[in-house]
Amino acid sequence: MTGQLVSDEPTTAVLSGAALAKEIRAGVTAAAEALAAAGAPPRLAVVVATDDESTAWYVRSIAKAASKTGMQCDIVDLGPDATAEQIRSRLTELSEDTSVHGIMLQTPLPGGASVEDLAASIAPEKDVDGANPVSLGRLSAGLPAFVPATAAAVLELLDHYQVPLAGRRAVVVGRSNVVGKPAAQLLLQRDATVTVCHRHTRDLAAHTRPADILVVAVGRVGLIGAEHVNPGSVVIDVGTNPTADGGLTGDVDEAEVAGSVAGLTPVPGGVGPVTTALLLRHTIESASRSRA
Amino acid sequence: MTGQLVSDEPTTAVLSGAALAKEIRAGVTAAAEALAAAGAPPRLAVVVATDDESTAWYVRSIAKAASKTGMQCDIVDLGPDATAEQIRSRLTELSEDTSVHGIMLQTPLPGGASVEDLAASIAPEKDVDGANPVSLGRLSAGLPAFVPATAAAVLELLDHYQVPLAGRRAVVVGRSNVVGKPAAQLLLQRDATVTVCHRHTRDLAAHTRPADILVVAVGRVGLIGAEHVNPGSVVIDVGTNPTADGGLTGDVDEAEVAGSVAGLTPVPGGVGPVTTALLLRHTIESASRSRA
């Protein structure tokens, strides 16, 4: 099923991720059943080394989504005192374990441990969240690779809502290795003219306002308001900031922007569920290839 | 020695690469002598599989620069009929050869052979032209890596002429794996706001005109004219297009742009000599590390 973005309406289309995530999970469920029936049930391992509560919430949501699709998901909790060496050796073990098809290293990590450095110990063929620098390099070079799930979700949503990319102006705010940089690479691969903005950018609004596609992945509430957009902008809000009441809110001021743009992803319910579903789909891809 | 860019003059500063390249080669010469004296002469291998004449010219210029600094440079010519498998196995051999410290795979390659794919067989620690996707990924992730020499030369020139980068608008025209993409990564790492343009970009001039730093790496004569720049632009011309009289010309219309920008690299004599010198410096770095 593909949505249709109606951009000539005066209202802003809500680019929900719910239906798309459901569609992706349905595919995962069918594939997981087939693999299990063939004696090779797909399995995802999420390595955690923090007691951060919002991380725990996110990891449980992955496990819950996995269990709904019939996929095994192990939460490998090494605790907040794990050393970089312990994390590395566990990633190496999981990389060698033929019953594990997807490996994800959750951040934040204990002080001194660098995700870029440790993720190099995740076998590229199991690197379902595209964290190994090899994956990022293969993406950048245009070779097949797992793409970080959040960045992949941005593109899935744009495609689902049939947003044209080739030759259009895409502006990415934020330059993290997990979202901003890979999203910029993917948009470039799809022939958009891509600008990456960040905290050193002067006059952010001057850069974002002309954007046809605006991807915001900073983690600051209210960063993007009416002055940052134009009526034709499609805005993908990757921010997930905790609110006082235990909920989530994005980087875009939804109240201010609604009515001023063509489309906007909600938070929660936009990029998030699609990201989780794609992690599972990547694991299915890895499991299927390991049997080929 | 560092040059000084005088941008308040009505004339355009010529950002020559000659002095910078000489300075880099002087450092290489001293280091090559010391390594040779210690019984470990640095050695660069350039793998060629084409009979293209301008490639042969470029490769000879690398060998000549190497020999001036006292560095050994082997041109490994596999001929235009080499298969991908033959190239791959030679790259693997050179990667294992402890007397070789730098390996470069020259393009173009015979039909069917992909440089991105083959370069994965160059050991990352000897990948002095940053062609292995691992190198590109490490660069993108902010980890230490060899950067493609041409992209590195762009940054060396900007630094040599003390062009500020943080918070400024950098526009890169061209998205090749050897220049455009890594140059964009390097500029982003240095806190510029970076836009990448390419053949699908609509209204190129609208994107390039506001640039503080404009890097052009397309390979089309006269692509950039007066309408693409502003009086404050610093323009790095990476194009090397053969002229009818056997010379080289860049992508920037020098006659049209001169006087309209703050600074411009000449072609030849701008990025080219710095690139060659950096290939040698990378080889010295590799040779020094292999003894550590």
C-alpha cells in the first residue's frame, strides 16, 4: 500500500509511519515463519550497556515488535559498568554465532567506549543497524550495505508518500553517524541536491526555508518553527525528545508548522515505528542470505 | 610556510599549489632518507590496467615526484586486458608484501571491473589514496583513515591559504567517490555547512553563487562562469580536462571568473601537484607506522 501526499490542500498532510510499519512487519512475519519452518528461525541480538531508562524503553519496544512478528530477539545486557573490551568481545562472539542474524549495539555506551570503534566488531553481514564503518563506507561508495535503520526509515517514509527526490532540494539538519550523515548519503544517491546543516550553521532558517525535503535529526525541542519552512516543504522529524509527562516530542514545533508545510511526520508515530520495523526486516534479509 | 589570501583586493588571488607541494615533498624527502637509512625504504605501488595515454602521463608524474624525493615507486602495469580477478589478486599480493607501504589502484579499469569493489582488496593501512570503502567509512565516521589524495589536497590548499571553514557555506559540485563525496565529508568535519550539487541539480548557479568556498570536481570545461560565484568566493578547481594542444584546463572559466572571486586555484598547478605530494606523504605515514 502506498500513501498519497496531497500537497495542494491548505492543510498539512500527517505522514504517519503506522501503516507503513505495519506493512513492513507483515512481510517480516511471513518471512520469519518460513525461516522457522525451515529450521532456521531469524534472531536479533541487541547489546545494551547502560541503565538509561529511555534506552531501556526503546530496546523493549524493539523486543516487543520482534515478538509480534515471531522473530527471536535477545537483549544482551552487559550493564552500565561494562568495559569497551567486554563489549567488543561480546560483539565478536555474536558475530561468530551462526544462530544470530542481526546485531545491534545500543547507545549510550559507558564512558570511554566509542560506538564507531566498537561497531567495527559487528560482522558487516549482521550489522542490521549499519553501525560498522564498513557499512557507512559501502553506503557512501554506492555498494550494497545495511543502512542505519533510522536513516533508512526516512527514505522509506518519503517513498511511501511518493515524495519526489531527484533534482529537488533536500536539507538535513544534524550530522550524526546514525542519522544525519547516512540520510544525506541516501538522498544524494537518489539525486537530490543535499545540504547538511549543524550547530555551526549560520542563519539556519536561510538554509532550511527553501528545502523541498527537510530532515531534522538534532534532538532539540522546538528547533524548527514556521520561519524554517515553506508551504511546499515535506518535513521528516527524527527528533525524539522526552516530555515531562513521559511522552515523546520531536524537533519540529508541530503547532507552529502545521498548516505551513505540505507534509510532516508526527512524533511519536512517524519515523520511530518504521525504524523498528526496518531493523527486523534487515535481520530477515541477513537470515535469508545466510541460508543462500 | 603559509600563504595569505588577500581578499579585499579587487583582483583574484591565484591559489597556486606549487609552493605547498614543494613544502610537502621536502618533508617526504627527509622522512624517506631517514627510513632508508634505517633499512626500511618507503615504497609506493601504483597498479595500472589501461593504455589510456593521459592516465599514463599522470602515473609517470607520480613516479617522477616519488623519485625526486628518494621514494621507490613501482608502476605495476597489468595491461588493458587484465581481468578483475587478476587485479584483485595483485592488490592482495601487494597488501601482503611487507616491503610495500602504499598501494594505489589507478582508474580507468577494464570493462566490468569496479574500483569500489576491487579497492576493498587494498589493505586499509596501505590504502594511501583512500579508495577502500573501509577508508571512506572511517572518514565518514570521524575515525582516522587515509583520505583520497585529491580531496585531501582541496583541504590542504584551503588551510595553506588560511581560508576559514567553520560556519561557512561550502558547495561541492560533483559527487564522485574520489573527490566530491570525501571533500564534502572533510568540509563537514571542519564545521562548514555543506551542499553537494551534481548533474541533477536544478539551477546550479542559485546553489553555487552564495558559496564562501566552491569546490568544483566534475570534468566539464567552462562549467563554472561569472554567474556561479560571488566576489567573496574561494574557488577550488579540481577539473583536469585535456586541451587540444596537449595541456590541461579546469572546470572553471578562468578568464570569466578572474576578478569576480576572492581566490581561484589554477589548472594546472593548483590541486594537482598537491595531490601527488600527498600520495607520497601518505606513503611515508604508512611506512612509519609499519615500523612502530
